[in-house]
Amino acid sequence: MKQKKESLKGTTLKSALCWGIVYSTATAGVASVLGNNSSLFSEVFKNTILLFCLAGAVRGLLVWRVKNGFFAIRFGRRPRYL
């Protein structure tokens, strides 16, 4: 069965949404529990959502490049044997 290849845009968006929301919620939850402050959750969540979404998008980009045979870091060149 042939698998449908995901586009770069779709992969980075999916990874940014998934990992950004998961890690931001987890970080804010831990901060509010450790800080014994219920209002701390919303403050930390707002501050970390952009950071973790960006990190998730970068992760999605690297995963897409590796799956499609590109070097992960080096200027987008494919190896000669592919």
C-alpha cells in the first residue's frame, strides 16, 4: 500500500500544535502546583505557549527532513545515494 507523503507545512503545523500545547500545559500545571498559586497557571501558560509551539515546529521540520532523505542540518542537500 502506498503511503501519502505529508507536506512540510502540514508536518510543522501538526507538530507545533501538538507539542506546543502539551508542553505548555504541562509546564504551567507543574508551576502552579509547585507555586501553590492558581493564577500562576494562566500566566505561565501564556508565556510558554509561543516558545513551545516554535520548538515543536522546529522538531517537525527536522523530522520531515530526515524522513524525506535530506540532511537534518546541512543546507538541505540530499545524500548522493538517494
